[in-house]
Amino acid sequence: GKCSVLDVGSGTGALAFAIHEQFPHWNMTCFDLSKEMLHQAQTKNWSSRDKVHFIKGSSNSLPFHDNSFDLVTTISSFHFWHDPDVSLSEIRRVLRPNGTLMLTDWCGDFLSCKMCSVVLRARGYGRESWNIPSQDYVGTLLQKAGFCMKIQESYPIQLRMFRIGPRWGMMSFVATPRKSEVHS
């Protein structure tokens, strides 16, 4: 069947394009704060161009109706969100009751990511620009935003540019909206 997908912080559209190649009949929305990134995403060879939309905006204020999407994805953008609690509440709002959120990002529980934080802060990049969070922190924010965790894990990956040295840390979450309590 048809599915409606929102890719938050889609950047160059790599994830959205991979999903679209497998499911070209699904409606895909690429959403990013950067006009330049969205332009790069638009230049991809989308097979069903009429099913793909590109919208610029902030994850803190998603310009979509409640219960609009079956699937929301976000990969390697969470650490840039200025108010992740607000953004996750917005994602929860636009996700359908039986929908799924898939979030993957850098994991601050790994030494390599902690070293990256130290270097970037030493170069003048403060927490207001980005923050590499821990797995527990993101899990707690997801629960506070009304999500029920299906998968929560962290894992090392070997980056191509660094053949030796510490492995980069990633974390992934699959979550669904928590069912509202019935009040009688």
C-alpha cells in the first residue's frame, strides 16, 4: 500500500532516495533547515518525481497537519537540533497513531565522539550549534515526547577515512507513539 514518509534533516537526501528507490509509490517528504542541502537532494534522479516533496524549515515547527505521516526518519541530524525535546514532540504530533519513528545519530557514549566534542568546542563551536548526546539522553527525550521504544541500541562503526584508531559511535532507535491512556 501507500505510505507517507517524512525525512527530517534529510540533507542531500541519501536516505530518502534509498527508501524511494525501494518504494517509488510511497509519498516522500525531504525536510531540512538548509536550502543548499535540499537543492542537492532535488538533483537526484527520483523515479517518481511527483511523489517527492522538498520543504525547508526547522524541526522545532513542522509545517504539517497532525497525524500526517506513517514513517518519520532522521539520520545524523539530531545532534544539530537546537531544542530536541520540542522537535521530538513535533515529530510525535505529525506521526500517525500506528506510525514509526526511526532515528539514527552519533552517540556520545563512545570515546571517538567525546574526542570530537572536545576538538570542536576547542575550535569555538558551542553546544548551541550541535551536541553529541548519549543514548540514555535520547531515549529519555523520546519517552518524554510520548514514544514507546521498540529498538534502542548503540554500536561502533569504522569510518572509511579513519582506518586505524577509535571507531565512531552510532545509536539507533525505532519508536512508536505511546497509546493514550483511556480515561473513564
